Amino acid sequence: MLQNKDTWTHPYQEGLPNSLFQENRAKFLNDMSKALGYASIEESKVNAIAFFKGVSDVPVYNSDINYPFHQEGNFYYLFGINEPDCYAALDLGTGKPTLFVPQTSNLYKIWMTVLTKDDFKAKYEISDVVFVEDMAQWLKDRNAD
């Protein structure tokens, strides 16, 4: 872990351009389409998704603080998300990403910054943001192969 002047810091750099993660997703989708036997994502038109899980906060023993948060590397590489308890899906036919974020109570606003779905859309430039609580219905509606 990185330590700077007695404070813990993220191992991933904040403020990287979202275009970097969009390029990473494009590379991943291109490699996936080739692995599925297609020349490109445009040619594939498959009805399938790739699903990813970010890291959850881990509490220290039975206290009200958490261990330092470090996002899962592959999740960060593809989406640039540096928030806990998120999931993401990539449509392998269209390349469209979907971000699943936790729905937090307004009570949390007393102690911490709570991002809305619109905040996530603006910060990470992903237009399809769904609450984790609605993920099962989203997957059911997708009807992927």
C-alpha cells in the first residue's frame, strides 16, 4: 500500500481521462470478438454481455471504519471507477457499457459525499447507470444468450 505523510492513498491515479478507459474497453471488446470468431465487434452482433464486479468496502473488525479502499485492477482498467460496491456490464454486440451503483440512503449525506446516478454519468462518462438493486431486473430484461 502507498503511504504519504501518514495518510493512505489510492494505488490508481485519480483524474485520468475517461477516454483512456474507453480505449481499454474497445481493446477488450476487439479481443473478445476475435476470441468468439469474429473480425470485429461491429461484425459480431452477439447477444451476450461481459459482467464485472468492483471491490466492496471491508470494515475493520466491528468498527465504523473501513480498510483502505483499492479497486480491483481489471475493473479499474476497463471502467476507471474508483468507488466501492459497483458492478459493470459490457454488451458484446454493441460495446455499450452499463454501470451498476449502490443506492444509498440520504442519511449517508450527513457523513459522506453521496454520488447520484447523474453524478456517476458525468464523472465516468457512462450514459447507462442503474442501481445495483435493479440489476436482476436489468439482466432479466436483457435476455442475453
